[in-house]
Amino acid sequence: LPWQIAAATLTSLGPPHRAFRLGAASAILTDPTAKSLTIRALVVDAVERRQGWGTRLVRALAAEFPDRHWRFSAVIPEEIPGAFFARLGFARTQISQVQMTRPL
């Protein structure tokens, strides 16, 4: 994972970031009192993936914090199916990540 969403980085986030959990899904949000919220991370336990936990958590967060502008961090891996985001009403922005590797 990119360092911005690696476990060590995410566990170091403090207030005003907030973490939420619903069933097998967990999320970290930027300051939930702000008008614009970014989902910094959304993780579903590996054995529970593709069972709707991520969708339910995002919908629950939207209900908990209505009238906000929502977005996902641009460093969310592009391997996540676009259908997941489309089902939740998100659209791709012009800003996206570029993944690069260099063999050592």
C-alpha cells in the first residue's frame, strides 16, 4: 500500500480524525465536524469482503453526518472495483494516484 494508507501511517492519525467500525468494516474519516469529509481508509476483514460491509459502513456514515461533501482519498488503490464507488454515488475526480515500482 502507499505510505499514506499504510497501517503505520493510519494508526498514527489522531484527532480530529475519527475511526468507525460496523461489523467487519472499519473506516477512518477526516474531521467529521467539517463540511467536507474524506474517507482516508476503508478496510473490510479479508474473509468478509464482497459481502456488503463496506457499502453498509459508508451508507451509515453518510446517514450519521448528513449534508456533507464526501470523497475518498486519491491514494485508495485503483484495484478496488469502480462499481463499489458507483453504487455509493461517487464519481472519479481528475486527481488520482499513479503507482510506480522500481526493482532493486
